[in-house]
Amino acid sequence: MGNAWNNIWNAVAMVFSAINRFANAADNIGKVAEVTSAGYAERYGIEQEQKLAELTQSIPSLPKPS
């Protein structure tokens, strides 16, 4: 009977270990998604600044109001 209890507790420990590993994997995926999306956002901002600079260069300067 003692051997059966050891097997049960080992199985429970393995289940919790697996849950912990899945949680760590999900956390890592979240970190990757966060860093990747930050990179996309920064790239988008740079592209928009470039487009705005091109647009303002193609429009003649307007006189500044006094």
C-alpha cells in the first residue's frame, strides 16, 4: 500500500511540474509577443515620420501668420 501512495504522490508532483512548465512557456510567449509588438510599433512610428517628412517637403511652404 505504501508503494501505491508513493506512485500517487509522484503522479501529482508530475502534474504540477507539467502545469508549471506550461505556465512558464505561456509567460515566455507573452514576453516575445510584447517585445515583437513594441518593435512593430516603433517601426510604424518611424515610417509615419518619414512619410510626414516627405509630404511636408512636397508642399510649398506657407507664409507664417504674424
